[in-house]
Amino acid sequence: MAAPRDRAGLVRVTHVITRLIIGGAQENTLASVLGLRVRPGIQVDLVSGPTKGAEGSLEPIAHSAGVLTVVPNLVRPVRPWTDLLGYRDLVRQFRGSRPDIVHTHSGKAGILGRLAAARAGVPRIIHGIHGPSFGPFQGAAANTVFTAAERWAGRVTDHFVVVADAMRRQYLAAGIGREDQYTRIFSGFDLGPFQRATRNDELAQSLGIKESDLVVGKIARLFELKGHDDLFDVAPAILRRLPQVRFLFVGDGPWRARLEARARDSGFADRFVFAGLVPPGEVCRYVGLMDMLVHLSTREGLARALPQALANAKPVIAYDCDGAGEVCRTDETGVLVPARDQCALIGAVVRLAEDATLRRRLGVTGQTWVTERFTIDRLVRDQESLYHRVLAAPPARG
């Protein structure tokens, strides 16, 4: 394996991601790139596949910063011929730019990007795990294929960055990498706007939210595995007991029409508010309207929505899946409930809805905890330190 090239101390890092939709993994990756590019001694760029659809795009931000290269053949669906072309394009990209480190993110870019980096002779390869690409959320055949692909790519990976310890445990249990190849680095975001956000009466009025409403918020793409259906399933029981509750959905996606139909058919149509696609910089204004946040995803490394709500001193309710329990801690920052346990979910929402003092205590504790761990500066410093450590050590892949 080639040693890192000497450029008078300059370290060149290329991040690779499948697409730049508005989502936690994408926002975290872009924050890393933009933060690292102003650090002395580091040159950083970002390679992504094309971004399409109703989920929004971060491409304009990356383009305006001059860090983005779009590879048209790097796409999210499994398409063997297109994937082969994407692999070829990435090999050419890395041979041309000659990075010292390729740092991949997400499933498709993580597989093709690492294999292409190894083929191109990139000295060090790092993979960021924002969420599992295999597990019980998919069928047995798909699970077998994706697990095998991750093991294959794992053999050419020097180090793994996980957003939660749960990801490290899952990947090690699947036989991917060694314990010493993993580092947990929490996501980072601009805490200030969330810490300062308060109820905006004009925004509330535009959404039809009244001062007497108790707002249960959910921030997530309107797509499978995000748990929107689970919330609709329990909403009637909650509303019969607490008619002042209003559910606020922040996000868009291919399931929007179906979920809006569920709201209309529920008998409580006026208690559901769809805010639609919200730019990342505006999410804090919607959190400012919430009394609590629910996160019901059954596949997510560690959702940014959880620390974002806590940064605004709002308690959180989450399914005990993946890394959620590392931020949502029962009776400290919120209530962690077993996945798909309707009684537990109803009980958690009702408990927080009926106890303003408890909501405040959990929120304040969470705000302090998040402030110490989720800053962009801490994210960037931790990644920079990791890069130097990986470069200084012998290659760990194999």
C-alpha cells in the first residue's frame, strides 16, 4: 500500500456521498467539508452523485463554496451497469486529484467509493457510517447482499467513523472491521439558532397552529422507515384524551400524498400540519413551535432531529433503535420506548403533554448535554485529529 504523499504538510481529503438531499447524513457531511476547508494544512473537496426528487438539495450550498464535483453515474438505486460506470468514474476522479484520504459516506458511495479508492491507490480510506445499510428492516436476500458488500468494502477500509456506538456494535457483530478501526464522532450543527429559537406567532398562524395547541413535532423525510405511519396509528387515542394536541410534520418526500390522505381519513384532519420541505437554516423556527419531538425511525444511525430539539430545550421521545438511546435517555432528556410499542408511545406522549414541569426539566438537561457534544467546531476538530492519526499509522485495511 502506498504511503501518503508529502506535500509540505498539506493533507488532501476527498469526501464522497451518494446524493446531497436535505437530510442528516448529508448536512453533517457538508458541515464537515465546509469546516475542514478553512483549517490550515487541509485541502478538502466533495464528490456526490446527482440530487433529485422532493427531498430537497444541498447542492447549491456546496457549489457556491466551490467544493462539489457531481458524478452522474453515482446513483442510489442498484443498477449494475450504471454502478460499473460510476466505479470507473470514481477511479478516474481519484487518480486525477490524488487525495491522501478518501472519506466515504452512505451505502452506495461507501461501497463504490472505497473500492475505487483502493483501485486508484489512495493511501488511506475512511468510511463514515451514518446509519446501517443492512439489518432487519429489509428482506433476507437484500440483507445478505448488503452485508456481503459491506464486508467486501470493509477489507479495503483503514478506519470507520460512526455517529453512534450502536453502529460500531452492529458492524462488528457482522464481522466488519476490528474494534480499533472505529471512532465515534457525533454529528455537528450550528447550535445557536436552535438555542435562541422561540415561538414565532406569524409562523404559527401561517400553519394554523393556535396558542392553546400542544405541538408534537416530527422532523423527517416523508418516506418509509421514518415512523410516520406509527404516529398516525396512535394519534386517535392521543387526541381523544388530549384534543389540544396538534401534530407538526417537518419534511417532504414521496410519501406525502399518502400521509396527507391518512390525515384526511383519520377523522382528525385539522390536527395534522404538513409544513413541507424546510431549508436546514429554517428548521430551528419550526422546533421553536414544538412542545416535544417524536422520532420513530426504525433505521437511522443517530438522527440530527434529536439533538436539534434538545438544543431548543425540547424533550424528545424516540424508538429504541440504532443510536437514538445515546441521546434520548429516559427521565434525563426524554423518553425512550420500544419500537412499535403503541401503548408505550401513547403513554410517553400523554405523560409529557400533561406535565409541563417535566418537559422543561428534560429539555434543559438535554440542552446542556447537547451543547457540550454537538458543535461543528468539535466535529471538525475530531475529524482533523482522526485524519492525522490515520495518516501517521500504518495502513489498517485487510
